[in-house]
Amino acid sequence: MKKMGVLAAWTFCSILLVLSVSCNKNEISGKTSDSGKTSRVFMPEELLSSSDASEISGFNVSAESSALSKDPQSGIISETYKYDINESNTVHGLFQMEENGFKSAETIKKGNTARYSFETEMKFSKAEITMVNNLGDQAFTFNNNGQLHMLYKDYYIIVAFDADAYTNAKNAQLNINLGHRILANLKEKI
């Protein structure tokens, strides 16, 4: 129980940190990754357009460009998407990426990579996750909310959309489907 509280607090704080930083697309450039190659830095809308999210979810989804944020210290870029599950329930979905190419070479040398962050989260949350096969290098969803965490090369991707406020299995499936589209777009662009 205490472990879940720490996890929830960590997730909430990391999302607040990311959402509190403004973004200027012109400041972003690729840097050498843990693989020794330069990783391209992507903006979330490049890998998950509003039309892709709408097609997959069945909802009218729009990216909230004012909520686009970046944190070069952590290498995290995120975007919030807005949509209505029903007439009285507007929700916000989150697509967040930790990208090695957005981190300093010094940070990478210290071992603070997307892979390290993913593996640390997976290890810490082992009792609360379900592994997802055939998605990226590794992927899992949280049992309590359906949030998808996926690692692919130098990118740690988190997708947190809701299909149903009360059914975590539906949320997990929606996030997995969105993850497949993000991964296909990522593979096409790198």
C-alpha cells in the first residue's frame, strides 16, 4: 500500500514537473545517446497526431499545444490531448517521452538514460504491472489505471489515455493501441 502511494506521488510529481515547463521547438536538437549514436528528438504530435488518436480511440481528440512541455534536464517532452468520453466527461490524455537525444552528453555518460528510467520504473512497480508482448523493446501497463510504459531504442514512452473512467482493461487496450501507432510512426521516422 505504501509502495503504491510513493509510485502515485512520483508519477504525479513528474507529470507536474513536465507540465510546468514551457516549450520552444527551436531549442531542441539531438545529442549522442547511450548507444553512441545521435538520436533524433521528436515532438509528441510528430508521433501521435490528433487525427491518429481520434481514429484509434473513437473520440474527437485534440492536442493542447499550450500544454506542450519539455524538460531538458530529464530529457522529457510531453503533450496533453483533450477529448470527451461522453457529454459530461471531458478528459485529458498524456503522451510523454523521455528521449536520450534531448539530454546532455554528460547526463547520458552518468547513466541517466531512457532505458535506465524505464527499467527502474519496471523494477520498482513489478507487483503492479502486466508485461505487454510484441510492443517496442519492452512494454508494460499498470494494473490500476491502464497506463502504458514502453521502451524502444533511446525512447521511453508513456501513454495515459482513458477509454472508460471505470474499466482499466479498456484503458490499457486503448493505450496499447495508441502505443502501436506511436511505435510505427517512430520506426518510420528514425
